[in-house]
Amino acid sequence: MNLARRTVQLVAALSLALAPLPAAAQELTGLTGLTELVEKWLASPHGDYGSLSFTYWNEEGEVPVACAHCHSEPSFVAWLGADGSEPGVVEHPGAINSPIGCASCHTSAAHDLDAVTFPSGVTVDGLGWNAVCSVCHQGRQSTDHVARAVEGKDLDAVSSELSFLNIHYGVAAAVMHGAETRGGFQYPGRDYAGRFRHVAGADTCVACHDAHSTQVEVDGCLSCHRGVEDIRAIRTRHGDFDGDGDISGGIHAEIMGLQRQLYAAIQAYATEVAGMPIGYFDGRFPYFFADPEATGEITAEQAIFPNRYQNWTPRLLQAAYNYQVAKKDPGGYVHNPTYLLQLLHDSLESLSEQVEIDMGRLRRP
């Protein structure tokens, strides 16, 4: 089906779906510009019919129940209870090739949703229009999951009971709420930043992202942060957190600097303490793989599940988990930069107890 024909069909379907909604809701969706809205959505990740998010299970013919509410629109509608079923529950596998579309957000149940429970068990309320975003962008792991996995184990002893815990993907809500929802692994005895409030009018999902295209509306950022042309150059904290002596770049550069150092430290620890070199391969689960030749790079041929890294110690798992948290929220420098800096710093500090890291030049926010 070509894009034009699909757009026409979706506009017709959306018009029917929105008709029963209150006038205020209809006004917010911009009924006079439905074609433009649908085209924006089709060009977005949520409307990408070819995305792995919606095609990963095509060979199986259905999306597993545990994954369905975020990877199949009918299941998301069911999770909301908008189809008359019990809210918060998905009882059946989801339909494949069914991206998150109009019916996901434009129902009374979606509009009424105001509170969301995160993987840590913490429920955040008062979310308003951002609640539906938070359902699927919260990750699937937390401090609590990591703590339970390593409980009672020697920090530096390899355990066959451990495997990598992946926070999941697109975890902006987990990062934004910081310590409130414990999305990253928060080391005992350390304080962590809570929700990043930024400024009024620019501290929610829909305040900064176009609701249909998901694109960041940067004009507002640049109108306040004058003198920069790229939002990655913005910083409101001016410490040298990554210890490279350069604070001319934005806070994004500080996060990336710490992230690179943490990866190097993870590799050093894996070799020197866990007894098996490790490498990371982006986009291929479970991301961390054995590197027995210690080349420092994982090839596509090596990035296969049978070669997954298996020499996990609790300390290594904690640090690798936080590395993945930072990797899976590339917009974290906006969503909650302090929280990410703290997670990365503390992971390095933990590894420094076993491998050589110059912590004296690093600054924790």
C-alpha cells in the first residue's frame, strides 16, 4: 500500500474514531489538519510499519503477552481498558505489524490516564498527557531488579546465576524521573537526582516533542539558551565531570566522556577480574559479548546469543547495567543530565576498587 493511499485511509478512520470525543479533545487533535497529522505520524517511529518494534515477532505470528501492550496497538488499547476489558492487563498475544497509532492516545481511557507504575513498583501520578508516553518509555528493569539479582553474592566473584539485565529501549521516562523511580542502578549510600523539572512549559514529554512526529521542537530551547545552534552544546552545569579539562562543550559531551571511560573500565575489569574480555555490540541483544581474543571490538559474527558474555560478577553487572541505561536514552542529556552523570560516575568509582581509574580528576554533580 502506498503512502498516499494509507494516509487517506487513516484520516478517514481517525475522523470516525475522534467523533465521539469531547470538543476539547477534538480541538487538541486539530481535526482541520488530519492529513498533516497522519503524515507526521507515518514518518515517526510510532508509525513505522517496518520497524523492529512492530515486526520483530513476525515469524512467530504474534507479539508475546509480556511485550504486547507497547508493541501492538490493539493490545495497548486493551491495556488501557478502552475496549471494555480490565485496565492494566493484557490477556492475549498482540497482533504483529500493528504500530502505535491514533487509537492508542485518542480514546477517553488514554485521556483519563494520569498515573503510571514503573518497574521499581513506584507509581507516579499527576502525569496528565504524558502518562501514555510513560507507559512504554519506562524501561523494564530498575535498581531493585539488579539488587535482587546480586543479593548475597561476592561482589567480585563470577556467578553462573547472573546474566545481563537490559533496561530495555527508549527509556526517557525512567531517566527523567531519576531517583523517584530508580531506573538506573543506584549504589547504596549515594544520593541521586530526582525528576528533572527544567523550567515550566519545558519539563514534560509533550512540551518538548511533537506528539505526532515525536520530533524535538528545538526553537524553544534555542530561544532561551542563546548563542548555541545545537542543543547538544547546551549546559547549565559547568563542572568538568569527565575530567578531560574541557568544559567548552555542552553537558552532552560530559556524559559521553564518562560513558567512554566507563566502557574502558568495564573492559579492564572483565579481563583483569572476571577472567574473560568483554565487548559491546549496539543493536544486538544481549549487547555484551565475550571477546576471547581481546581485540577490543565485537564483530557481527561474534554478536550472537551463544557468545553472550557469561563471566558476570555483581560489580560488573551493576556497571554494565548503568552503561546500558545511558546508551538507551540518547536524549538523556536533556531528560535528566545530573542523574546520568551520577550513575556513570558511581559505576566508575565502584570499578576503581578493582582496576586502576583516576577518580581524582572526575567530579560528581
